[in-house]
Amino acid sequence: MIKFIKQLFTIEKQPKKGLFALEWVVLAYLVLTLLIVFFTYTKAANPDAMIWGRIRIAVITVALWGVYRMLPCRLTRLARVVVQMALLGWWYPDTYEINRMLPNLDHVFAQWEQDMFGCQPALLFCKAMPWPVVSELMDMGYASYYPMIALVVLYYFAFRYHEFERASFVVLTAFFIYYVVFVLVPVTGPTFYYKAAGLTNIANGVFPNVHDYFNYYQDCLPSPGYKDGIFYHFVEDAKAAGERPTAAFPSSHVGISTVLMLLTWHSGNRRLLYVLLPFYVLLCLATVYIQAHYAIDALAGLVSGALLYVALMAVSRKMVTRQ
């Protein structure tokens, strides 16, 4: 422990001069969405706030780089990564501010769901297994998403530091690739669409086009399940704090957690892999159980997460350090 603490503050012999690859990814996404905001300025609901928010993130990024240059050590490296990870909580609802200007596509995805499964799994899953213990397990799995991200990234920092920058790049870049898709493919998911379309229509296999409904309304269904559960309230509080009618396809919860599991497998720590595995399985199932996603969203998240892991690990091979 003492050795680890000393390493945190040890000045690096060859500090990195420029931005980290993950910071370039953040800035690339920032510029891309900033251009979209400029081109849609008269249609956007909060263009000035979106522009100033991006300016603040750019300033934060440069400021953290400056701190690292003055004190180049592991601790300031970690700060640069942790802050960008934390800012994902700002970027997520921001996707709604852009895609709300586009026609909603939930009726298309709900019909695909119906054609593939002959029903709406998100409507029936909880009804088939309404028991409190199942509900709490599902909500626990869903609530484990952010702890899983923190655990895997910090594991690489503490025990596989030579691949810390690489692992952080893979996770953060996967997030922003999903965010680009969310901006361009406006699908809200069952909890929002079922509320807007009406449960009677959904149960009868009728999926009306709600057009620009979500540009004006953000109402969603309460999560199904055991309403007195501890983890149920965790999920509901998280929804109330930052959920928006956006980001349903593909499921980034499934996709990112798949990336995390593959990174854990890559680390060689099988004990950690086995500890995370049940939470991963529950999380994947929970996305449909709590009506956050269609089943096709979860399947797309599984496939896209695996593909993103392979692609991003391939392009980040040179990020391995020996400091």
C-alpha cells in the first residue's frame, strides 16, 4: 500500500506532452455535435446552453492537461481519466437535445420486435416473473452498471497500469460511438414509447407513429417490479435524476458492460471475471425487465459491444506503456 501511494506521486521520467487519445475522442465528439448545434440552432431547444457546456468541457480538458504538465504523475493521469468518465453523465442527456429534433423511430423498432418475437418481451417479462426476489435481482443488476465501470477502470489503474490508458480509451470511445448512434437514431425505448402510444395499443400489436411527441414530452412509465425494493428505488431515483427519451438502440448498458467483461477477461483476472459475471447477466436481462430497452436493443448491444471491443483493442495496441 505504501509503495502504491508513493507511485501515485512519483514524477514521470517521460511525461506525455499532448492530450491522451481518449481526450482527443472527447474533443472530436464535442466538435461534431457542436457543428450539429450550429446547423440546427433555430430548431434546438437549448442551443446556447449546449454551446457553453461544450466550451466548459474543453476548458476543463485543457486545465487538467495543464495540471498534469506541472505535476506529471499517476495521480494527475488518473484525474484526467476520471473527470472525462464523470462527464459522461453530462453527455448522455445531451443526446436527447439533438435527436429530439428528429422524427421518432420507436414504432419501427417495436414492430421489428413484434415480428421477431411475436410479442413485446419488455411488456411480458416482468408480468411472467413479478416476484420481489426477481425484481430486486434485476434492479440490482441494472444498478451495478456504473460500479462495474469504475471497478474495471480502477482495476487496470491499480494492477495493470501499463494498460490503464488503453483500457480507459476503449471504454470511453465505446461510449461516444454509442452516443453518435443515439444522436442519429432517435429511439426512446419501451418505458417512454409505451407511455406515449398507450399500453392497450401495445398489447394489441398496434404501434402508432408518435412523430415529434418526445420533442415536447418526457413522461415515462414507472419501472415494473417490487416497488418497495431497495434496488427498485435506486433505479427509479437514477431515472428521475437523468433519464431522457433517448439512447435505446443499441443498449449501451449491454454494450459497455460487454466491453467491460471482455476487458476483465483480457486482464487475466479470472476471479474478478467470475465476480462480475452474475451482475453482467442480470444487467443484460434487466434492460428488458424494467422496460428500459426492447429485446432487440439488448441483442444489438451484445453484438456491438463485442465488435467495439475487438476494433478498439486493435487500434489501441500502441497505448501499452511500461512506466
